Amino acid sequence: MDTTRNILSFSEALYSLILMMLTLGQGVHSMPVPTDVPMCTASETAQYKLTFSGKWTQAAFPKQYPVYRPPAQWSNLIGVTHSTDFHIWQRNEFASNGVREFAEKGEAWTLMKEVEAAGERIQSVYGIVSAPAVKRGTGQMKTEFEVFARHSYLSFLVRLVPSPDWFVGVESIDLCDGDQWKENVSLDLFPYDAGTDSGFTFSSPNFETLPQDQITQITSSYPSHPANSFYYRRLKHLPPIAKVMLTKIKKTNQIISLLVEPTESNLLPTGNEIEDQLINTPLDCEVSVWSPWGLCKSKCGDSGVRHRTRYVIMHPANNGLACPLLEEEGKCFPDHCL
């Protein structure tokens, strides 16, 4: 696969779509505003800095933590600023084809075309928000974006890599509070399942979900299958796997940050990353079922012994429960003794 060509074509497509959105933004004020939600009456536009911080560490998420081919990392961030009548994704609703392709493969072309169609049809999208990928489970990505009264909402997605169809994101957060813009917004992020692939683990092969399921939040107990990479029976709640900070900034001439290539700065520890690494999720040992009993070792007429074994599926971590005995001995009497 020509990675350079894919990156260039993606950037060109994103740039073209951004130009289209800026053009659409000239006429959005004429659209009717829904009456069933609070109306934003802020008179001026506002610019925000978005800082996404990954917290996907092996200490916090030790079960099947991906360390190679590929290691734990985050895709590029794709989002939009929009009005109340648009949703790029919604919890407990079905993912669009664009969200499906992004959640499963990290491909954003179909998703951008869906955004473009919504902008042309109902003028509900103001701008595209994007940020470069982070090539490990921790680190930061940053970008800036603009909102105004008619389009005061932000939504975005970031894919977990590797994963079947898992992502984190924000769905329709309103940055307006009456006639004022919120100064700071901080949100802990948790994983979601797009409902399009039935894989249980980070590195599961493709296994299409038929029929398609709804987008659901992944928890320490759901899906309840013990093989699930986020299943921790001793936890009531998963620790946050990422965090986003939205900070209002002074206006600049820049309206939307274009996609830029990842740099080494995205990989450096920043902020409270050291504090985040202190989260140690206990992982209990998991073992297989017992094997069948072996042959009875004994002379005819005498009792003997037989053995059965089991093996370790998951080794314990972070003070999780230790593994039980892996071999068992029992009394027996030989069969078919002559």
C-alpha cells in the first residue's frame, strides 16, 4: 500500500471539503432554529483549542494490551462544528456507513461525503475539525476550531488502533451557555463499539455484525464475554481511556486547523500523563477448563492415581488474583483389569 499517496489524497479531500464548508457558512443564518432546545444568543463567534490526551496505558488496561503489530495508538481525529439538527454519531443509534468505515479501518472519505451532503441539504454543518494521529496509547493531539450561535455544537471521533470497530468521541456538546461562550470544558472519554464488527479483542479478525447493532458504550462488564479486552469483573467502572480539553481562546485569523502530519511532539509525555500512569487496573489470572482425566496408574485390584491439567489463559497483573493450581491428582481404579 502506498502510504504517502493515501495521506496526500486524504489531506486533499479534507482541504476541499473544508473550503466547501466555509462557503456554506455564509448563508446558514437563514435556517430555522429548533424550538425544543435552548437557543444560543451569543453575538460573536468564538475560537477554541482542543487538546486530546490519550490515557491508554498497559497499567490501566493490562488485558490483551497491544504492544506490537501494531502497538496501541490513536487514529487522526475527525469532527465537525454543527447545529442541533445534525449528528455525526449518536449513542444507541445505528452508525452510518461513514462512521462504520472510520471505526473499522480509519478511512474518512465516506464520512466526509456524508458531512458534505448534510451541509448542502440542511446547512447544518459549519466546519471540519481535524488533528493528527498519535502513534502510541499516550500523548496528545491538538487543533483549533471556530463556532458561532447557529452552529455552537461540537462532535468528533477518534479510533482505537488496533480494534474491531471501537472509538472514543464527543457527541453534540454545546459550547454556548445562553449569551455567553463556555470558557473551559473537560471531558473524560470512554470506548464505544460502533456495532458493525463482532470482534471481542483488540486484534480480532474482521467478523461483520449481522444484523448491524447500535452504537453502545463499552464498560467493564459489557459486553459480558470474559474474552472481551475491556472485561474486568472486579471493576465497577473502566478508568477513562482518554480525555479532551476545550479551551476558549482569543480570536485569530485562522478559522479551522488543516490536517498536518504527525510529529515527534505528539509522542512526548505531556500534562498529567505521569499521574495517569499511576492507575493500575488489577487483572486476575484466567485459566482454561480442566483437561480430561489421564489413565489410571495402578496394579489390578489396587487403587491408583490419575492426573488432569489446565493452562494459563491470562497471567495476573497489578496485584490481580494469582493463578490456581494447574495440575490435579485423584484416586482411581483401573478399568478393564484382567
